[in-house]
Amino acid sequence: MKKDIHPDNYRLVVFKDMSNDDMFLCKSAAETKDTIEYEGAEYPLVKMEISSSSHPFYTGKVKLVDTAGRVDKFFNKYKNYKK
């Protein structure tokens, strides 16, 4: 293998699916400032909007993700700037 191409901060990280609060532990070099206690130990936390545990392709179920609130908030914020 080539030397000096791998990240130095490769460590165990907890990934949390924010849509269903499912969490899993794996190795990653993702940058994060959040931490969480998981199975009796403290790990860095990476928050995700969707993962394989909530994605319709993997679950076979259609699940509504609340994006309409964000769109409405955007339009309300910029409605005064119409041409």
C-alpha cells in the first residue's frame, strides 16, 4: 500500500439517523464536535438525515420526511425580495 495517504484521525464513530433515532458504530474519519455515550463508552457522534434503516429503498416502506417546513420557512424569509 502507498504510504501517507490514509487519514490520521481514523477512529470509532457513532452514526445516528435523526429520522428514527437508530444508531450504529463503525470506523470513520468524519469530523465532528458532538459526542454520545453508546454501549457504556463515549464516542464522537455524526448525525445523519437518512440511513439504510430509514431509506425507503432498503426498508420497502414509504416514509414521509418533513421537508415542507423548510421550504415554507425559506419562502417566508425571502418573500419580500420578489422582483
